[in-house]
Amino acid sequence: MMIKKYLSLQLSILTTIAIVSSPLLASAAPDPSPTESAQPTIASLNVALQQNPQDVDAYVERGILHAKLDRNLPAIADYTEAIRLDPNRVLAYNNRAIAKLNLRDYRGAYLDYTQVVRILPEKAIAYNNRATARQGMGDCKGAIADLKIAAALFQLQGDSLNYQRTLDNLRVFQKSKK
């Protein structure tokens, strides 16, 4: 049980690092212009979506704001709508998977991370995060397989910090499997 908590904590740390540091998965807000003094709010995004219900970026941004407030269900609904409008919106899949992990919907998170991997097969962190979902589902072999892929990709990409962290997690997973 202690190993499971340790692994969850370590994989959560990697997930957070990946979201913050990954330029393809993290949303980068443009620098505010001198006339723009505030970031969007849920209320302002509601207005924007009333004016343009096809605004994928507004759904994703509102989902991010809901997630920051630990409102996982509204965040999932917004990400789902963004995906309906743009089935290749990787940030929506990634963030929806995180919200599903928060709700312990491991299968749902696994399916979303699988879409991230389909769209961006070179993103090591997507395999790492999918391992978290697989571990939650009790699929230790699958989690180990994903961690091996993540480690190999981190190494190829020269990300020695995440490579080492993934190897450490892999060792713990392999020991717990025995």
C-alpha cells in the first residue's frame, strides 16, 4: 500500500512538471496588451461562448479555470465540448485525463492519454501519465510498458531529469509486481 501511494505521488509530480513545462501540452496565454489588464474569467468565457459557441479555445480555457478551482466535472464537460469541436485538440484530452484522474476514473484517463499518444506519439510524458492511469486500473504490466517507453523517449530527447525519475518509478513498479 505504501508503494502505491509513493508511486502515485511520484507520477503526479511528473504529471505536474510535464503540464507546466511541455510547450505542446501546456497552454500559453499571450502577453496581455496594455489595454488588457485581467486574465479571462469563467464569467467572461461564458459571455464569449454565448457569442460564439464554436470557440474551442474558450472551452479549453474555461476548463482550465474550472480545474484550478477543483471543479473537475465542469472542467471535463468543457474539455469534452472542445474535443467534440476539434477531435485533435491534445490539450483538451490531456487536461480531461488529469480531471478524470482526480476523480479516480482511471479507465477514462487511460483512454484520454491514449488519444494524446495517438496525436503526439513522441511525447514521453503522455506515456508516463498513461502509466499512472494504468496503475490505477490495476494494469501493472501496461504501466511498466508505458514507463519503459517514456524512459526511452526522455533519454532520446535529452531530458535527463525526467528520464531518471521515470527509471526510479519503473524500478519501484517492477519490485511491486514481484
